[in-house]
Amino acid sequence: MNAAPPLLNLLGASWGMGAPVVATAWDAESGAIGFALGDGHLAVANAKWTGGPRVEPKPGGGVSVIEAQQPAPQPVRAVCHQGSCLSLSADAGGGFLTGGDDGRVVHVPRMGAPAVLAHVTDTWVNALASCARTGTRAFASGRHVHRMAEGVVQSIDLPAPATALAFSPDGEYLAIAHSGGATLWATDRASRLLAWSGYHRTLAWSPDSRYLVSGMQENALHGWRVADGGDIEMGGYPGQPLSLSFAHDGRYLATSGGTRPVCWGFDPPNGADAPVECGIASKTPVTCVACHPQQSLIAAGYFNGAVLLCQPGSSEGLFIKGSGGGAVNALTWSGNGSRLALGTQDGLLGWLNLPESLFRSSRTQRPTKEAIQ
């Protein structure tokens, strides 16, 4: 039996950019997708595809894919940095923020030319964040983190260079990862250190803002209970778990770092249950995970370029993209979960429609073994 074509071919569009895709982000209101590139550009794709492919339910069950009647709109490039883009965030006020190795923070609006918001000398802007609840922007440059809100800029110094920034969902804290732990910078009081030995490289907040988890260079995770700073012990990995994503209801945390996506229960954390693997094992590691914003689904990207959809506890998957090309560096869902964007190390970027009817009407299919190895 022949394997079904990958969904990216059926329901989406992709392009080669000639430079690595560093990160992706969605502009919630306009339906645009930003792809930060290693050559200093931001590629912006329009997901409002008139005449694009669609899914229709069959009278007897299942779905039919209606082919596109018009080609997808081509991405538009914006020059943002003289070197490389290092970080990307959707801006709370619309458009995108990029940070680069030229020390600049650039705002790319929905309409109009890019504008430099900040410029620091002799250092990189390697982390960015924007808070949808408060409209606050933040960026990191070495040991310094700067917060911008209503025309006022505040700064704090850190014990080590910052590696990641993340606003809590309730907008109360800006979390900053660095060697030795994470710093919580509150909106109305002094910052405090959540200490844990090691090099912390990425961050994820639980949806209720009660827990903060860090992915570490030491092939491990560490979590904290924000209310009292209590530690959450989490086991080691064969590789670095540098992509973390909480389920929409906060019941589990999906991570990269293994040959399959790994899910840790957070109902409550540190429960008796061991972490659960899902999806299909590969000869190469999972490099990127993204939980669906409304359903119990996980998008997983692999070092060999494959992308799958899977469910916690299931050993099956829905084939989004086959192996080949560079590692998957970025996966990002649109706010309502109807679209998924992806980017790879060899410069492929793309997005596809994944309407709810697809999951309602069709069973998850297992890809061929050759597709994932």
C-alpha cells in the first residue's frame, strides 16, 4: 500500500529561502506568519490564501481534499539586520519584533517599512519577548535585559548572560533564563532568582502561570513552582531538550531531546506517573515540539526534517512533512490552531491549513517507516 502524500503537499505551501529559518511567529490579527532568517531578513507569508486547498467531509465519513485553484501568495522579505536574525516575537501591538547580531531590535509593522526600536553596541540581541496582556516588550543583550512599556525603558543586570525570555501568561512576570537558574522580573517589585546549577537555555510557562520549566544544556529539564520557588525534579535526556510546549489545558509538557516527543504530566507535577513518549521513534532526535492551542495534539519536528502530528500516549502519527533537508528549527500554531507554520535549517519555510474537520472526520494515520528514518 502506498503512503498518503504529506499534508504539507496537500493543504499547504512551502518555499526555499536559501538561509536557515531561526524562528517563526504568527501575527494574530492579520493572519501573517513571520520567519526569521539567518541572513538577517524576516520573511512574511500571508496565510489568507484565496483559492487555496480545503477539506470537505464525505457523506459516508472521512474527508476529501479539494486542490488549490490559485497559487499561495509568495512570502515578502524585509531586511532587518546586517548579520543574522537571532530572535523573533510577534509584537503585541501588531507586526513582529526581531533581534540580531548587529545589536538592533527591529519592529516590522503590518504595513510599512521596518523601524529600529533599540540599538546596543558590542553585543547581540539574542532573545526577545512581547506580552499580549500588557503590551510590554523585552529584549536581552548579554547580561542586561531591557523592558519597554508606554515609552519607559527599564533595565536589570544578571549574574550571567541571558539565553531566553518569556512573559508569564498572566503578564505578572518576565522570566529570564541564564547559567545558574532563571530570574523572575515582576512588574511591580524586585526581581528574584530561581537558582539551579547548570546552563539554562529555554523556558516555558504553564498556562495558569503557576509553573516555569527550563530546558538545560546538561540534557535535562528543571521546573519551579512560582509561588514559593519549589523545585520540580525532572529526569535526564539523551539530548538537549531545547524545545518545550505546554498543553492548552496545562495537563502535560511536551519536549524535544529524545527520539520521540516526551510528555511530562503536570496534573500535578512530580506525580507518580513516569513521562510518556508518543509519536514515532526515529534514528534522529526530535528537535522541535508545539502543542495545539485547543486540542490534545502535538506537532513534532525531527533532525532529519520530518514533521508529524501525534497524541500523548499514542505510537501513531499524521504525516505533515517527510524527511529530507535540514533539521526542523521551528513549529508554531496559529492562535485558533487552524494553521501550522514550520521552518528548517536548510531554509525551507512553509505553512498549512489543518481545519478541525480533518481531525473530526479522519483517523490518525501511521506514516511509512521510510518517511521518518
